[in-house]
Amino acid sequence: EAGVAQSPRYKIIEKRQSVAFWCNPISGHATLYWYQQILGQGPKLLIQFQNNGVVDDSQLPKDRFSAERLKGVDSTLKIQPAKLEDSAVYLCASSLVGGFENIQYFGAGTRLSVL
Amino acid sequence: EDQVTQSPEALRLQEGESSSLNCSYTVSGLRGLFWYRQDPGKGPEFLFTLYSAGEEKEKERLKATLTKKESFLHITAPKPEDSATYLCAVQAGNTDKLIFGTGTRLQVFP
């Protein structure tokens, strides 16, 4: 079974530029998550989708971050404009459904460096 | 505020030297506690889920246990390939988000 696919693997940009990340979840997984992992820390949830709808975006910096999940499958996360503190690994995860006994499976992540 | 604390931050073991990693948590309404393994440059890999105090799960050289305040990941006779960062996370209340600790970086030397 194919895992969660993410691209690109690495991205280097200047501050104030924009960047986008792409995620393809495990086939059949209705729930998709974007996490931010700063070096030396655990991942922190940015946004959760259930099919096409947003379930939780309470920790998404909405002035610069946006995300969408068209047709309930692939998702993109965008940062515009980027700040130095956005340097991190952006992880996508998916699960069959939300709720009890819900296991989240992670992709390899996109490492973003903002210079 | 829900919080997860892992200790130690780093652990160096000789091959075959058993030890334990600790994950203490403060949450309202624990739904599940998760252990993940993360290798450099990769995403977290799921290991175990524990749901109630007293529960234990095993996988090869790893055994996870859960109490009302903490979880332990016991590593028996570790091998160099067990070297990784081990992350603990909790799900609480009515949200699906995982709240992670900062991890324990384990190095096992031959």
C-alpha cells in the first residue's frame, strides 16, 4: 500500500516570497492533516480536513497560511509571504476517519528554509 | 492547557543495554496515547496506541505501557538500528489533533 506522498522534499526561498506544498494521502483516507515541525520540537497541527471540509484550523496563521483540499483527495498548503520563523518541516498525515482509534500516518515531509 | 513532556531529551546506550523512555502528560479527557519513531529526514512512523491505564503493547524489542499520568517505552536489548527519535503524542477531548512531546533522541552503539 502506498504511503502519504509529499512534494517537494526540499525548498529554499527568500523571506516575503511565496511557497506551496503538495500532499497526496493514502488511498481511501478521508481525513488529512498538515503539521509543522520546527527543528528540535514535536509536530504541531496546522489544519485538519475531513473530506473537503475544514475540521480544525485554530492554529493556522491565517494572515499568511492557506490550505485547500479539492475533491477530498490531494491537498496544498501555501505560505504567502514567508517569514524566517516559517523555516520548518511541513508534514502531511492522513487517517481513515477522525474519531476514536484513529491512527495518523505521516509522509516524509517538505523541509522549508526561509533565508 | 494540554501538555506532553518527554524525558530524557537524549539517551546513549550500548547495544544490548535495556532502558526506558518516559512520556508524562497533562490533558483533559485522554482519548489515546501514541508512540511514533522518527528517523532523520523522514516523517514519524507509527508504533503503538494505548487507550487506558494498565494497557501494554509490544513489538519486537519495544514495549509500551500506560498509567493515568505517564507512559513508558521500554527497549529491551537494543540494536544500532533502533537509533532514532521517539515521539509521544496524545489525543484529548473532542479533537483528533495529536499533541506531541519534543521527543527522545536515542543512539545505540555497537
